[in-house]
Amino acid sequence: MANTQIHVGSSTRTVNVAAGREKLDLWICWWILPVFYTFFGLIFVLLAHVMPPPSPGLSVPQILAFFHAHATTIKIGFALLMGVIGLGSISNGLVAYQMKRMSVSPVFAYGYIATLAVGALPGCLFCAIFFLAAVLRPDRNPHLIALSYDAALLTFVGSLGCFLANYCVFAAAVLLDKNQIFPKWLGYMAVWQIVTELLAAPVFIFKKGPFAWNGAIAFYEGTVIFGIFLTCLILQVRKAIELQPADELVPD
């Protein structure tokens, strides 16, 4: 394969041009990861006002006031979500692709994709649909609008099972892998993700306090740990692509 030299400051680096071109598709998929999650944050934080979640203790009039104040941005944000949600599938597929390079069974990679595909419904789309239904007809029975509010945020914060299974699959694959596609510490970080999912279980019981859907433990702690895990995952996928031998890029 052709090599070329580039000058960076006072140093000279040899770059395998052909290998870089062969990985172009992987790099396109990798860039989708930060782009998608940037859109996700923009939509759920700035436009839809789902993160951080408003209080579960709001009265019906307060819930109506919330939707009235944010109706326009909720519509814009979740309309945008419907346009970009497919990018998440590409991102998940890229992680699963790297998992198939591991020494473990490909069942782990398939399980990773399946759990996230199922989890996208309660963890993302249900919230969007319930919020959109609430702002679509502001003259609807106020108690039905309040029901949409509760259903949206309970599914968004409390959709535990799919993601719990996902982190179990990912952690097991990384810790059992002998090819060192991802470092072992990333597997242990996934174990912490499992813990945060379990700690969010009481959101179906408490309306206030640390275990409510906007609580310090159920939401904030889990969100911080997820943000750290996601950042590490994105960087480790990048490293895995960089280190992937060119001969592995040939289709089976």
C-alpha cells in the first residue's frame, strides 16, 4: 500500500494513504456518533425541556402552563428528532461492528443492537410522541394532558430493562474479549451504567426526593455517569478504528 510523508511542525510522519481511504466508511460512521449526540442534547435540553426533567410534583395547572410555555420549541425539537433518529442506528451499528472483532460470540454484537433498538422506543420516541400529543391539542381534557406528561417522563427516565440488558451485554463482551478491541476499564464503566439503571427503578414510586424522576440519584447521577461513559466509548471506538488492521476491512 502507498505511503506518504507529511510534515507536522519539526517532525515527519509516515501515513498509509490507502489504509486511510479503506477506512473512509468507518470514519464517516464514527463522525455520526458525536453529531447524533449533539443533536440529542440540543433537542432534549434546549428545545423540548425534557432534560433536566420538570418536577413530577407539578399540579395539573402547572403542567398545562409548562406545555403552553414550551409548545413551539417542543414541536420544533421533536420534529427534528424524527429526522435524525436514524443516525443513532448507524452509531450503534459501528459499536457492534467493533464488537464483532472481539474473540467472543457475535451474539453479543447482535444483542447490543437489539437491546438499543427496543430501548429507543420507551427511552426516546415514546417521550417525544407523548409530548407532541400534549401540545397538539391544548384544548384537550387537562387530565389527559397531565397523563401524557407523566407517561412521557416515566418512560424517558424509567425505561430500565432494555438499557440494563444492553450494558450487561457490552460489559460481558469487553471483559471476556481476548483481542483487546476495547480496554477492560470500559467494561467496568458499563457495570456502573448497570448500577445507575437499577438506581432509577424507584422513579415509579417517588414524586420527590433523590429517587424521583428529576432526583439527584435517579436522574442527575445517572446522567453524569452516562455522559462520562459515552465520551469514553466514542473515543475508544475512534482508537479501535485507528488500530484496526487493513486486512480486516476485506468483507468475509
